[in-house]
Amino acid sequence: MQKNENKMIKTMYFRVTIILMTAVFFFSSCALIEVLVNNGAYPPPPSSNNENYIILADYGLMVMKKDMVKSTWSNACKMCEDLRLGGFSDWRLPTQGELAILYNERNKIGGFETFNNTQYWSSTPSSYGGGFYVCMNFTTGSMGNHLDMFNQQPLAFRCVRSVAALR
């Protein structure tokens, strides 16, 4: 009798183990499928069909579709920090590398000033130091440096945020 009970208990434990392993595998597979469908983002990012921003999933960036008012670098940073858009509050100026991405994807994003040598701020300090920051000319695509000084020659800017921050 004891042997039969032990055999039944072992069989029951085996069946429960198989059921639990199957459930873990099933739910893991569902999560993996969702990650693959959403370009590696989990949870999936908000819809990129928004009139105020666009998601560049390949670069992990959310970008405003419209420029803010031209400003000094300091004021541009503050305006991005104060921005509340799409339910997010972690907007910022793009880095030098991210600004190059925005330039390369400007037709997809839209709304950039690409005439009259319009320059855009980045958050990257220039190697010159002393209040100079890297900027990019969206007419020519060339990088340059600009001084954050009073309101003399304010530059255009676009706020961005990391899609990875959605996780």
C-alpha cells in the first residue's frame, strides 16, 4: 500500500511539474512574441500616430514634430525640462549624435526649418568650452559651435526623450 501511495504522489508531482513548466513556457513565449512584434520594446511604446511627436523606434527616440520657439541654449534646456507632452515629463535637448539622427530623419519627422542656414541646439558642450555648445545647420547638415549668451542669435531646437524610458 505504501509503495502505491508513493508512486501516486510522485506521479502527481510529475504532472504538476509538467503543467507548471508548460505554463511558464507558454507565457514566456507570449511575452517574447510581443517584444518581437514591437521592435524589441517591452512594454510596447505608445502609438507613434500622434500629432505632437513621432517615435523613431530604430533609434530609441521620441521626437517632437514641431520646433519650440528659438532660444538660447539655457532657455531651450529649461523649456524641454518643463515640457509635458504625451503624458511624459522627461523631455530634453538631443545630444550631438541624436541631433545628427534628427537631421538624417528630418523628412520622416517633418517641420524642421531647412532654409536660411537654420541651426539647432544639441545638449553637447563644445570642445571650445566657456558656454559654447554643439549645434547643427539643418540647411547644410554641418556641425558647428554656438555660444549660449543672452538672447543674441537664439537657435531653433526640438525636444526628444528616450523610448527606453518607457520600460
